[in-house]
Amino acid sequence: MEFTEAYKQTGPCCFSPNARYIAVAVDYRLVIRDTLSFRVVQLFSCLDKISYIEWALDSEYILCGLYKRPMIQAWSLTQPEWTCKIDEGPAGIAYARWSPDSRHILTTSEFQLRLTVWSLVNTACVHVQWPKHASKGVSFTKDGKFAAICTRRDCKDYINLLSCHSWEIMGVFAVDTLDLADLEWSPDDSAIVIWDSPLEYKVLIYSPDGRCLFKYQAYESGLGVKSVSWSPCGQFLAVGSYDQMLRVLNHLTWKTFAEFMHLSTVRAPCCAAVFKEVDEPLQLDMSELCLDDDFMRGSDAPEGHFKVRYEVMEVPITLPFQKPPADKPNPKQGIACLLLSGSGTYAIWS
């Protein structure tokens, strides 16, 4: 394994979508380096310490969140003299993101008072009142033509559909949730999945015109949905829950056709392979290595070197498990991360 030189970093860093550049925050400076040579391509100076970095999808523009101000600054790699500054004033900025066309920036104000779409082309702005979340609750279609934004008013959750061309509201419909957690377009842009807060197990499938296609509820009286993920092909929907179960729905009937569980004990017969990481001291031949007396009298003793290998364990085997405390919020249990393969044949969860 080869390593580059150590470069200073005090804030976030992020690779560009085309993997050609890496942006590194150093206090109030944004350093853009080439990923192959690591030479500095561009250097931008912001007005305050950089808290957040996000590249545009075309890798031409990059925004920096200066949340202490609060303010957003955007830069162009192809036009270094071009700059953009967004200041929401007293409303503040809680989060910022790029639109799929890389020519608009969406900002959410503090306390979710409004979501604003800023155009980098004609400096126009469009407001959406009462967004539900700051960093969540916004999903774009795969072709980038439409956006679904969660809003809440009068103690009711709504979905606003916007055209990403004119940013006009194409439709608004209410959803049957107590406290909407998030939403996501299907890969074929034919449906929107919505799930409720962990206090209410509820997964809803809506069509873009507001019709509820299916309502899924695995159980009651317990913490519910923790993560939801579409398969890239759009044929499967995986739902991870706090009961350590992963349930997979198909897109035709929206029925559960597979269930998987995090087992504390793996027993035979079992087709699963359990690997255990083993650290071994690295044996170095130092017979021909000569060290001077000053080095040997050094205060810091050289640390041991190890190599890592993996052993296949024989079943039955008990996996490490720690029960989270019941008297604390946000328990560390359930399926928190979901990743489906492109064909939907395999799933990774944790």
C-alpha cells in the first residue's frame, strides 16, 4: 500500500463525482487537488471557516457551507473568477444541496421556515414554505426533471411536486403519516416511497399523482422503520426495522417475499460463511539492520507491526451482541444501513 504526503486538513473533504478532483477544507480556504498527482488545481478563500462541502453532479461547481455566518459560497473550477454568495439573512441556513442540473442550489433555513431554490443562471429564487426537514425530505427523479419535497402545515404532512425546469409546483397531496421521516423516488420514477417516524411502523407507496398504491406495516407496538432502500433496478424495496429484521418487497404486488434477520448465533446447517479477523505480529528480518546507539537510547520504543488475516469459523458460533439501554433515546439497534446490488440479488445491511 502506497501513501501520499500528509496534507493539512481542518474541515470536510470530498471527491468530485467524476473522481478527478478532491476538495479539502483548510480553515477558511478550499483547496482543490488533482487525485492522480495531488497537485493543487485551484485555491479559493471563503469568508469564514468551512463547515460543509458538496460538489455539483457535473464536477464543475462546488459549494461551501459557512454555517457560522450563516452563508453559502459557490465556486467554479473552469471559471476561477466566477463566485456566488448566498445569504439568507436572519432566517439562516441549516442545509444546502445541489439540484441535478448543477445550476441551482437548494437551501433550507433554520427552523425549517422555508426552502429556497437559487438559480446560478439568472439569479432568480423560488420559495417553498414549511419544509419538513433540513437535510432530508427532498428527492429527485433519476432523470432530474422533478423533485418531491416534504412539507408540514397544520399538523399534517404533504408532498410537493416541483418541476426542476421552472421550479413551479406541479401538485401537492397529503400523506397518511403521523410524523414523516423521509421519502425516495423509485429508480424508474413511477412511485414514491414514504416512511413514518420510528414510533409508528408505516411504509407508504404513492404514485406521482397522489394515489396511495400500498400501505405496509409489519408489526405494531414497537419501534418501527429505521432504513429504506430501493434496488437499482427498481424491482425490490428493502425495509430495515428496529426488530433486527430486513424485509424485501416486490414492486408488482408490494408484498413481502423475503425476510432476513441478524442472528446472535449461527448454527448448522448453514450456507453462511463467518470470517474472523486475526492480527498476527509481522516477523521482520532485522539481522542485517544496524542501529546507532542514539536511536537505541531513544525514549520512544518502536511499536509492533501486525498483519491481518481472516479465518473461516466453524459453526455453531455466537456473534458479539450488546443490548442497548432502554432508558436512552436513539437506541443503537436495528437495520441502520441498506445497500442492494444492481440486480437485486444481494443485499448488505448493518
